Amino acid sequence: MSGRLEGRSAVVTGGASGLGRAIALRFADEGAFVVVGDLRDDPKEGGEPIADALGERGAFLTADASSADDVDRLVRAAVDRVGRLDVMVCNAGIAGRFSKGLLETSEEDWDAIMAVNLRGVFLGTKRAVAEMVEQEPVNEVRGRVVIISSQHGMIGPPGHVAYATSKGGAINFVHQVAVDFGPRGVLVNAVAPGKILTGNPEGMRPELLEYSHARTPFHRLGRPDDVAGAALFLASDDARYVSGINLLVDGGWMAY
Ligand SMILES: NC(=O)c1ccc[n+]([C@@H]2O[C@H](COP(=O)([O-])OP(=O)(O)OC[C@H]3O[C@@H](n4cnc5c(N)ncnc54)[C@H](O)[C@@H]3O)[C@@H](O)[C@H]2O)c1
């Protein structure tokens, strides 16, 4: 049986761990050749390095999503192998110790988050779209960009000023590029995860987990593969007349 991305190529930034890893492996399972770029190749949550998990179905390059040169190398690796870039997934993102309330956020915190979450999205999308507009359409579409935003880009989550602003910017960026490049057959969408369990579960604060459970109507919190399923839809021919959306994968959090 052939996969939904058979013969296609994809780049996934930040794909060594968490959501990016689940997306990369899901795309590979569906037949795509997947180039993963990340600062590290060992998953933050532990387990097999992404290069080993992908095997022949892809490649891993050490790459910083906030560097234009690194992003260029990722796209070239996909094009060299498959002859075109079908899907760009801008997934790399940070929050952690840089994410605070307004008065606690230093200029360095702000710049660190913007460098990856917004500049990284800009650079990845720009390089991908430049490639896509030059290639022939497949089933009417020249290429697809999927940006991993967040439900926190749609509201003001208490105490996360730079992170929420970066994700809100990414969502508006999706609208802009979808409008500007729809006429040339490029589809641009976002997936907005709710609370998805990634990273080291031991390091999660119990009160935050409890709060997330209380806010999520579905009976469990999200798993990386829940996000990968939504990204696969947007990357596949099933989503041909879909552009400029921010697809929530949040177990109903935002409906609450
Ligand atoms: N997990 C969630 O609940 C959740 C919710 C909403 C949005 N998101 C978004 O989903 C994306 C992935 O989140 P995650 O939970 O899988 O994170 P994660 O921290 O588990 O994994 C992120 C990966 O990105 C890599 N990375 C960080 N900076 C990078 C850079 N400059 N260049 C390349 N790679 C870099 C890390 O090394 C890591 O492998 C992020 O954009 C995040 O903001 C996550």
C-alpha cells in the first residue's frame, strides 16, 4: 500500500525531539523522504537518535532554525535527494527559561525566543517558498508549509509575554504568506497544539499538569502523534483547498 506522502520530500526543523520528531517519523511512515534539522540529534525525551529512527527514509543535519545558511542546507538536502521540496514544517520553538512575564523578561530573553519562534519561521518559510514557486505543481499544488504555532498565540497565557507574542506573530505570518502565495499554488497553514506531553515527564511541575488537565475537555492530555496527524493532513493531498488556517489540536481547550 502506498503512503500519503509517497515520493514527496519534507524538511522538519527541531525534529530530533517531541512534536517535530513525531511529525518527521509519521511523514517517513507515509513514504516521504524527511530531512530533519536540529541543534542536537538525541531526543530530549530520551530514546533513539532521529537519524537512526529515520534510517534510509531521511537525513539528519545539525542546523539552527534561526540561521539562513543552515535552513538553506536543509532545503538543498531535500532537493538534492528528491528533486523538489514538497513540505516545510517550521516546528523548532523554545520557551522554557526565556519565557516570563513582561517585567521579568530581559531583552536577551525576548531576543532568544524571537530568534527561533519567529525569525526561524520567517527564514524557513521564505527559503521553502522560494523553492516551491520555481517547481511544477503536483495535483495543483507547488508546495505546502506547516508552521507549529500554539494555542498560546491566540490568547494571553499568564506570564509568557515573548512566547505568546512570537506564536501570535507566527499565526499572522501564516495568513500573510497564504494570501500572497496562494495564487502561485503554495498552501500555508499552522497547527496550534494545546498541552502535549513532550520532554522529560519527570521535569513537569505537577500543578501545571493538574491545571492543563482541568482546562482540557478531552479525557487525556495530548500526545506528539496527535499533532503529527494534523500536520500530515495539512501536508497531504487531502488538504488541497485549505490555506491560511491555524488548526487547533488541543482536546477542546480553546472551546472551554
Ligand atoms: N509541547 C506542547 O505542549 C506544545 C504546545 C504548543 C506549541 N508547541 C510548539 O511545538 C513546537 C515543538 O515543541 P516540543 O514540545 O516538541 O518541544 P521540545 O523542546 O520537546 O523539542 C523541540 C526541539 O527543537 C529543537 N530546537 C530548539 N531550538 C532550535 C533551533 N534554534 N534550531 C533547531 N532546532 C531547535 C530542540 O533541540 C528540540 O529537539 C514548538 O514550536 C513549540 O512552541 C508545543
